[in-house]
Amino acid sequence: MKYLTEPKKTIWVASNLEKRILIDRILNSDACLSDMDDTDTKSTASIVVIEGVKRYFYNPHFIQWWLKIGWDQLTKRQKLDSNSWADYNKLFLDEKEKRRIARKVTPKKIKKLLFPGVEEFYSLIKTQKVYITRNLHEISSAFGELLNFDQVISRSRNKEQSTISFIETHPQFCNYIVKGDSVHDEGMIDALKFYQKKGRINSITGIWVSKTPTENPKFDVNIGQDYRGLVELLKKEKPIKLFSDEY
């Protein structure tokens, strides 16, 4: 990959595509499938856990869960895994708790959590925008509403299957953007490539979001957790003709 903009701290755009081709693909896409946490926004886990502390602080099951994930983070230095969140959902996320969480996801809170440039990026692409996320509906739907998303697929435990379902129900879409930051998001790319081989999809433009310049061979573009470099590229250039056969 080569830098398409001059890298500045958290802002960079690196790609194996030519600049004009990348711009054309993004601005002329039919659908954008995106992860949410650590792709568009800082982790929203704090919203869930803070509300849990308020309600369950003296609950022995909550204390046990808290100590376990605290120990895991201290010893393994990793994010909470799917099993930890599955345990939390099962033990503590009843309907009352979900309503409490939903009240905390205000537009002000969302704007504070979004990475710089995310809102402007979505304002520039005139495409079907879809979140495919493992997050709670109460959280992801609020983000989707603020960013004018067309659809939010929440609590997706298999993003490849969620993507297949979307493709099957939207056969009119042929040119896709996919955004993600983890191995779970590679499933979206895998599903699209399967349909591309069958001739159902023309182009797939993968955008990999990371804290440091990191190449993922399944994705075409790497940006930091700051979209302003990509936004600058899209605003400077006008798209060329809609997808030629070279793609």
C-alpha cells in the first residue's frame, strides 16, 4: 500500500488502489456495510457497564463478572471477548436495563464518541448505509438514526451470514463499501467475494480502520481512527464515470 495523503498522527489514508479509482468506487457505491465500535466510534461498552454498575453493584453475579473481566484485561491486555459479553447479556440485560441504556445514548453522547470526520464521510456518500454490528439494538439504532442510516442489523453473531442475508434481499446493489476493524468484519468481505465470483457483484471496496498503520490484505484501504484524511480526498476530487470494466 502507498499513502494517498500525507500521514499526520492519527490521520492517514493508505491504499493499493489508484487515488481516482478509490474515489470513484466510494462515491459511486450502491451500499455501505459497516461495523460500528472501533470502526466509526470509540467503544460503547462503557455505556453498558456504567449503567450495570449503578444497578447491580451489590449483585454477587455482577461482582464475579466484573472481577473476571478485570483480571482478563490486566493479564491478557485484550478487549472483552464475545463470551464475556454473552455472559453479561444473559445475566443482566433485561428489558428494564435496556431502556435505561437507551436513555443514555443521546445525540450529544454519540457525537462525543464518534471518530473525527465520520459524520462528514457519511454525508458525502449517497448510498444505502447499513450497520452490521454485535452491539445492542438500543445503542446501534441510536447511532444509525443520527447518521441517517437506512438499516441497522444489531447483535449479529455471524457477520458473514448477516451480509449474505442482506445481499439476497437487495439484489439490485452491485457496488459495495465494507468498513471494519476486526477479524469478525472479514466475514462481510468473504460473503461479498463469494457473490462477486458468481457475477452478482461488480466491486468491493474494503476500508480497514486501525489505531496504527496496519495492512489487512482483505481490505483495499487503511485509515486511522480519524476520517478527515479520507474526507479531504473525497472533497477534493470529483468521481469519474461510473465503474468501468477494469474493476
